[in-house]
Amino acid sequence: MNDDPVIEFSGFLKACRLFRENRLSEAEAVCTNLLRKNPLDQATWALKLQCLSDSTYIDELENEDMGLAETFLDQNVIAKSARPGTSFARPKTTAKGVNPILRFIIAIIIFSMSYGNVYRFGTLISTYNMFSRPTTNAGRPLSGVVRPQSSFKSGSMDQAVRTARTAKTARAVSSTSARNMRLGTASMAAGADGEFVNLARLNIEKYAADPQVNRQLFEYVFYYVNDMRVAHQIAGAASKSAGFEDYYWKNQLAKCYLRLGMIPDATKQLQSSLEQRKLIETFAFLAKTYNRVDQPMAALKTYMAGLDVFPEDVTMLTGMARVQEALGEFDVSVALYNRVLDAQANNIEAIACVATTYYYGGKPEIALRYYRRILQMGCSSAELFMNIGLCCLAAQQFDFALSSIMRAQSTLTDDVAADIWFNIGQVMLEVGDLPAASRSYRIALTHDPDHSESLVNLGILRYRDGNIDEARSLYAAAVAKNPLMFEGNYNLGLVCFTQGKYHDCRRLMERALEVFPDHEHCKKILSSIKPLYESI
Amino acid sequence: MAKPLEVTQSKWTAPVVLQDHEIHCPSTCVTLGPLLADNESMLIIAHGGHRGVNMKLKVFQGLSQHSESSLADMPTAIMHFVNELFTVPSSVINSDEQEAWSKFAVVPVNPDKLFNKLKDICDRVSFSNLTPMSQTYLMSEREEQLALIDKFGAKIANTASITCITKMMKSMAESLDILIIGTEHCNLYFLDSQAFTLLHEVKLSSVPVSLCAYGSFDVDYRVFVQTRDSLIFSVKRDEENHQPIIVSQSMITSMVLMNKIIVYTTSDNLITFASFRGKKINTVKCKDKVKMLEPFSYTQKQLSAVIAVFEKEIRLYNDQYMLDVVQYEKPLAWVKFGLYGREDATLIVCFKDGTIAVQIFRRTAQFEKQDYNYVPPSHALKLAIPKKTKIFIDQTQRELEYGNKIHQAYQKNLFNLKFKIAENYQQLAQTATASVSTTTVLPMDISVDIHGFGPNFRMTVHLLSKQTLYDMFLSMINDPDLYEIDKPLMPVSILTPGNTYDFTTMIVCKDPEKAQNSEIRVLLVHQKRATPIVTAVIKMPFSEFPLE
């Protein structure tokens, strides 16, 4: 049929084509062969560097992984007790979004039921409590998607160190520690002949000044080797040789500074880069540096400035929406996500966040439409099916509800298994089958022994059966795993109160009030304990 | 313009604006009363002007200006009485101060020396004991100082500033007014308005800022004095020792009399009704700041109340109820109620922008009595129920049509789901991998905490049993390449019910640089049982590098 001779590429051209087609490992193999013949071939060398760095490329904008040390031993914090709404540490929890009073309307009837849990993209929404969002383990208002939010502080260093660590909740001590090393070194072991470029012996000044190869070399060091000091050195030298007028190198320097935790330096570089050339990436990074030092207002301003230059840009809008959400301004956030959807109708994060807001805003039938839209776009995951099931259930679409949930159960992966089973437990609770609910919670606990919501709810069911000691130990376990959990603290406090352990009760109630300062029942219990103390 | 929002229901006529007049003055500089022989009541306003310029006394009749005359000095308050100057008696001036003025204020003028000298005196005898002239001098700029010397230098006197004024009848028979004046020197002077002779003098312990008089001078009277430090004194005839009857915790902003009740407002948005003895009768908690109070009375219907002025509305209160609310479109400055022209219940309203309007109380008005702090009954409160969406209604339609099928599908799925749960649970029970014990015979609770960042971890196992158990072992199973456990097998000799037992062991991660983690299983086993009593599976956190 086709008489044209098949053109076979070979040599460097072949490597280039393979690289273009994103067949990185094949391209790399060709490059390795070529380099074996001619080790001084700069073009091949640069291409191989590019192949290697692309294989481990991560979006630095989304890389928010921060260790304990950066979070708690942070010197960049400007105001320790900021006004509400101007700091991530003080979102307007009581003003909008999470309303603790409504949150526990159902709680009071059955002795404070815990409502979990929406985690992860797509994410599980809790079956209970249509009126307000639950919080995450770190005590943040829940979002529609899971993102690395570790830059948010919760509690103190002391508390963080004392809390028992598990694979799921533990955070690395610092971002330069073992966990982060993985990003870079995991793939290195594969190359049998060791490191491709010996950085210790490389003449950095020479290569960094060469505009033909310096970008590839930098990206290789930054993404693949993960050696920030050398990467910084290269970026610095390259910036110098470009006469400090290349915005690209200023951005790269800023990335290095961000990784090294030198936030003010990063800000300076980015601002000077913006003076030369206004780029979406630069605006986004600048806003990120402001977020790192807990200056959400400055970050919002930066995004606004970005929007002036790039109207309706998705990165800017998404960034703003995230900041607003973290501040507890859900209305503003959802309005922004809607703008994102106007510009880019298939933005999954935006769809998921809007859907979550509709769900907790008491309109599960509309949330369902949004989740179905995600499904139509070809995403399918256990979380998504779970959410569809929960929306169906809340919207009284009983014929689809349970089948979706079963689909979620049969496709679940290890990391969401506990959440899925917890939500199945919630569904069984709604159906009224308490033994099945209690079994589901137990299954959730085998998948993740630290699933505090399951512990609390199982405790409540035990308490109903009259097994007060068992309930007590379950609550205590939940509090030990997640000291910021309101339900655990409150329920354990209530048990202590009925058992006459007023001292423990007071301590727990006070901790519960830290999470939800307006909880009427906590206050009542505390005020009923007070005269007992005074009478001593 | 400044119309009340609900004209139809209002108990007042719509306000009529006096054209082309702008008034800026405090509420104390307004009074109503007849000036001429025809006994027609007029509105008299001491217009404050701007920084001593354009100070005018304006008289209005009907809807237009009647007359206008210039004032020599800044007005403090105005009072209408039947006759026409009086100077407050001087106090003794500090001799040094007198000397300073006589020495330095004569030509050649030496303002700096005078300033320094006065400053010296001020340090010795305190600022408040100086004459008002010296006080002004000390706080003025150079140019103003020269002007002061030029104008007043020769005739220094310690005349106290008048802070407030009120009047009362001499007796029921004689329609003569007695003026009562409060000064900065904490004095109250009772003056005869005909001859301006001093009839009586009272010394208080703090500076009066507002006065209310009740009764007549010859028979019996009470003067209520609100002072700057939020005290209210009651000054009675033939009484020497004056003690405050009301001590307010927060600043008193305004005080009026309503029949035999003292009404005052405080800066914490409360209106308080108190008896003449100072006993609280009632309080109103307001949402906003009360700007001022004005007494209201309508003798034909024996109505008396107070008008509380808020930012854009006025409310009428008596000691029991809220009677009326009138709203305006512009922010208010002050109101004055009384006889104007021949209408005996007229309300003069002045807005912040200087416009002034007249309203008349309707003779047919009926007050309905409302509670002060009206809250709608709880069943009338609307719950924030989300609106029904179109999709929701479509779904309801579907439910109606396919009710049977939906029910069948639901029942089938529910059965399947319960089966799935039971199946999974059964698997757990067989393998005993649950951290919560699954045997009903030996109920047992296990939980494990990992502490530390690595490579050294500490593992604590908590055991809680329901019955007494003997001779068991805690066994740890792990990947020997990754972790080394200090005590892989721990004897558990006894567990008694209700007590938590803790067992601790150290775990060392052998090679943190591999950046791997794995599970550790903790089993509670008994020699005579084939399966473990309870199992806990812990996924270890990633280990940090050792500290060198």
C-alpha cells in the first residue's frame, strides 16, 4: 500500500525524535551509546541531561512538602497573633464555612457522632452533616481536593514531636531529609555505571557560563541529583554571565532559595525577574513565597497583579481560590473556581471543589452532576465513586447510591481503603444497621489503625451498647492519634465527666474548645465543673 | 430628600425642609421660645460657625429665617428665658500668675518669658488651677500668643468657662425664670433672670456638663447634675452635702428628665431609666450608639417619652415600652422637640450636612407598645433551608414514576453491601489481623504508638483486656533487613481487666539511606492457641538520617 521507503532515524537525530515523543528511557539509551563513542559531544550530553531531568521532573509550584523543622522552627513568620482572616493560622472558621453549632446538631442526638472526612482528589465526602465541612487531620477546613498543605501549622513543635508517628501522618523532619532524597536518588540506582555527571569534579563556572548547556545542566542537578547547593551555584554563575538580565536564571535562583528555605532571597529574585519580564510562573512563585511566610493578603495581591497581565489565567485564579479556601472564605473561593471553569471547563480541581461546596451547601443533587462530569472526563477512582454514591444517597437517589458505593469498595486502593470503609460505616449507620456499621469501622481500622474518625465512631457505638470502658479506650486512642480532633476530645471528656474524672474532663474540654471556640456544650460542662473546683 | 421611610404609618408629618439654610451647632445651642410680644414660639439657634468665624445667633419663624445677629464669642449653650448680661464671679488669681501677666504682657511684649514663667507656675500649682487665659496661652502657637496678649493682656481675670445652663421657675405664682449655670470650676450658680443677682451657689466635686432642673426655686427643687466623670448629683433645696446618686461604670453621654424619671445614656449603648433617688427602673440595650436624648411630651394625651437619636433614625421610649421608630435617609445631627409657632408638638430635625427640617406630631397618632428589645418568636424564625433546585424536582418526578424499581434496586444493593461487609469481616476474623480483637471469647484491645524520627524509634504497645489472662507473649515480626528490634519477644505474664498495660521496645532502622519503610506486626500469642489472640500492623514512618 505504502511504497514510500520507511525512513530510519539514527544517531543523534533518533535520540532527538525519541525525546520529542517523550520516550525518555529509549532516548537516554541512544544518547548513552553515542556518548560512549564520543564523550565530548556536547549536544548529546545536553540531551541526555534533559532526558534524565525530565524523567524526574516535578512541578515546583505544587511541591509544598515541608518538614517539621521548617514548619515549626520558622523564622520568617511575621505576626505571631495575626488578625483573623489575614493568616492561614487563623482562618475565619467561625465566621463562615465551618459552623460548629450546626456541625453538632446531629452530634448531640447520638452522643456526638464524628463526621469525617473528605480527603484526596475527588475525595470522600462524609455522609453526615450536610451543613458544614469537617476538618482534616491537621484541623484545616476540608477542601475538594487533597494538596500538600503541610506549610500550615497546627499545634506546636512540642505537640508534633510528642504525637505518635505513623507512615501516614508522619512528616519528615526537614525538607532536606531522607524522604526528600528519594525524589532525586530513586532513579539513580537504575543507572548501573553510577552518576552520569560527577558534580564534585565538574568545572561549574565553565559550564554554567555556557548558554548552550547550562539550562540542561541546571535542571539535571535540580531535579535529578537534587543537590540544591550545586544547583544554586550553577544558577548564580549563569545569572552573572548573563549580566543579571536573564529572567530565567532569576526564577531558577528563586526556586533554589525556596528549597533552601531562604524565602526573602527568593522574593527578591522573583521581584527583579518580574521587572524584566512578566511571566505566569513568576507571579505564581512570588505568591507561593508569600504563602510560605503566611502572608495570604500579599499573595492575593500578587495573583491580582498577575491577572492584570494575563486576564482569566487559570494558574492565577486557582492560586487565589486556594488561598481564599485556606482562609475559610468558601464563597469567594468557589466564585473563583467557577471563573476557572469558565476559562477551562475540564479543570478537575475546580470541578471537585465546586462539587464539594455544593454538597456541604445542602445541594447534593448538583454536586452529583459535577462529580459525574469528572467521571465523564475519564477519571475514575474509588474516591470518585464513593462521592457519587454519597451524593446519590443524600439526594435520595437510592437505586444508584449503594451500587456506586460498592463499586468504590471493589476498586479501592490501599491509601484510601480506610476512608472508604469509614464512609461505608457511615452509610450503614444511616441505613440503621448498627452491627454492620461497627464492622465497617473495624475493617477501616485494620486498613489504617490510626483512622481516628473510625475510632471515635466505633467508640460511640460501643458506648450505646453499654461498653463504657471500651468506648473510653477507643476515644483515648483517637485522641492520641489526632490530638486536634474535636469529636475525640469532646467525647472522651464527656465520658470522664460521667465517670467523675473532672480533672481529665476539664483538660479535654479545654482542648476541644481550642478547635471550636463556640461549642455551647463544652462551655456548659466546663461551667458546671467550675463550682466543684471552687468548693475545694 | 429626608423623608421618613414609611410615610403612611408614621405618627409624624413628613419633614419639611427649611430652604437655603445650613446649621452647624451642638444640640445644646438650640432652643424654642417666644421672642416678641405676640407669644409665637420661635426657633433660636446659636450657630457655632467655623473656628470663631461666622458665629451667629439665628432666629427662625415658620419656615424662614426671622433675624440674625453676630455673636462675640463661641456659644456653649443657649437658654430661652423671659428677660435679657451676667459675668460669672471671678475666683482669686494666683499672685505669681497675675504678676507674670502684668510684667510681660505690657509693651515691650515678651512672649517667651511669659511662656516660661507660666510654665513654671503651671508646674507648681497644676494646669487646671491656672486662669483660662493662661491655659489657652500655654497651648497656643507663637502668632496666636501675640494676638492673645494684644487682646487680653491688660485685663486678666479668672472667669471660669460656662459649661452648661438650664432654667427653672421661681415659683408657680411668679412666672419668672431662675437660671442655673455650671462652670469649669465645679460651681453651680443660681441667678435671678431679672436682676442677674446671685441667689445661691453650690460647690461640687467635679465639673458639671449637663443640668436638669425639676420643681420651683421658692418651694422645692432638685437639680440633677451630670458631671464629666460620669456621676449624677442631685442638688436639693437647703442641702449642703452633695453626694452622687448615680455612679455609672461607662461614660454618660446624655441625660434628660421624663416626668419623675432620670433618663441617661451611656457609651455602651444603654439607655437607663432611674428614679430621683438613683434607683434603676429599666434599661434598654440598643444596637447602635445613642447620639443624644430629647424629652418628648404631649400633654393632650398625657404622653411623655424620650426621643433617642441614632445615626439614621429616632426611637421613642418610655420607661416600659418602645413607642415609635422614625427612619431618615441622612445621618442626623440633633433633634429638638417643643412648641414652635403655634404647634405644641413639633420636632426640629437637623442633619449632619446642615439641613434642617420641621415635623409635627399627628394628633391622631396612637402608639402601640412594643418591647424594648423585640425578638420575633422562635417559631417565626426562618431556617436557612436550601432552595429546591430544578434537578431535585426532576428527581422527585422520577421517584414517583419508578418508585417500585428504585426500591427493588436499593434492596438488592443493600443486601449485597451487607454481604460484602460480612465477607470482609469474616476474612479479618480468620486471619486475626484486626487491631481490635475479633474473638468474642477473649476481648482484647491493642494499640501501638511509634515515637521518634529515626533511625531509632520507640514502640509502645498498649494492651487492655476484659478478663484476666496469664502467660502470653508479645511477638514482633518484621523484615530483618530493614529493622532491628531490641526485644522481639516480650513475656506478658498477666493482664487484669480494666487496666492498660504498656510494653516498650526500641527499633533501629538499619539503613535509612535506602529510604524504605515496611510493616511491623505485633502479635499477642499464647502457647496453647494456634492463632494469635490479637494482631496489630504498624506501617513504619520513613526514617531520618542519623545525627553525626
